[in-house]
Amino acid sequence: MLGERGTSPDDLKRAAAACALECIESGTVIGLGTGSTVRPLLELLGSRLADGTLHNVVAVPTSEDTATRCRALGIPLTTLDEQPRLALAIDGADEVAPGLNLIKGLGGALLREKLVAQAARRFIVIADESKRVRRLGTRAPLPVEVIPFGWTTHTAFFEGLGAAPELRRLADGEPYRTDSGNYIVDCRFAKGIADPTTLARKLGRRTGIVEHGLFLRMARTAFIADAKGVRTLSR
């Protein structure tokens, strides 16, 4: 149990990360996600590599931010081109629905995150209880990564799918760009996403859409932390 003193968002993230850390074995190549939930995992992994508890662990980062943090913590890095098969990938999620279907991408790394998760034999999610939903899209928008050229041509398409699309922008008003140089359109669904599988198929067929944040039937395990402890969900 985390107890009353262990219920801050940071405490919950660290508790979930600590459980995921136990799934990492020496001598493996792993994928490491992006965002605030993954950061305590990086710190814990860096400590275990430094004290020798773990050794010969090499990671594929899903963003430049994660890569920078790994270098600072002494976590050796590689690429998917060099290591196309990963033992496991660990990442956070913006929403976790029944069946471990996810929305990801509020951190802006959904394309690389999905590539890394796809390359892993086992994909593990870490999150706190606030990320659990009964229906995807009820709390978080669905991020959709698009190429900058002609991005406005997608607006009517998104609206036709029942979404209210909004281009993600920086504080100065300029469009946010992913590590791959693309834009992200955040699509909000007033009543959530009724049929994620059909929506994913429609988005996948649209020219100019690079990737979307629906991670369906990809995660095998989720460690979900709340004030009482960490619950393990499996598919």
C-alpha cells in the first residue's frame, strides 16, 4: 500500500514505474516511452545499471527528450534500425480502457511510441488510476499526427468522424512539431469514441495522416497505481 503519504501524482507514477522495472532483465534490448510517467522509470533504471543490479541493458528511446534523459542517467541507447526486435517496451498512456486499449500521444511522440511498441514482444503500460476510462476519448483528446502540407484539408474529414479538431500549438502560437517534423491535430469527441476499431481503420486509410494515438490490442500488461497500491491488469 502507498498509504496517505504516497498518494501524490508523482508517488503514483513512481510506484507504477517500480513495478515495471521488475520486468526488465539484464542482457536485453528494451523500448522506453516518453512523458512524465516514464521519467521515474528512467531514474530507477539508471540507478540499477549504476549499482550493477542490472547490466547489459540497451534502450531504444521514443523521443529526443527520452534520449537526452537516458544519456544523463547513463542508460545505453540504440536504434530500431540496429535492434529491430525488442524484449519489451514500457510507456505511459493518456487513457486506459477495458481490454487495455489506449489513447497515447499527448506528449507528442505517438508515432515513435507506436513503432517501438510494435517492435516489442511485450508492451507494458504504466499509469495512475486517473487514466482509466470506460470509453476512450472521454477525458483526453485523440492526437492525430499529420504532415504539414495541406493539413487543413483534414479538418472537414475529422469533423465528419464526429470530432472537434484543433491544431496543437506552442505558447507563441506556432504549430507544435513532432520529432519527425509533423503537426498534431487533437481531436475531441464529445461523448467519447464509440467504435475505436472502425475509427482507427478510417484514420489509417487517409492520405496525409501519418499516425494516430489509438493503441488497440497492443498492450499486454498495465500497472495502474492508486492510493491503495499498484494493480496489475493483463490481456
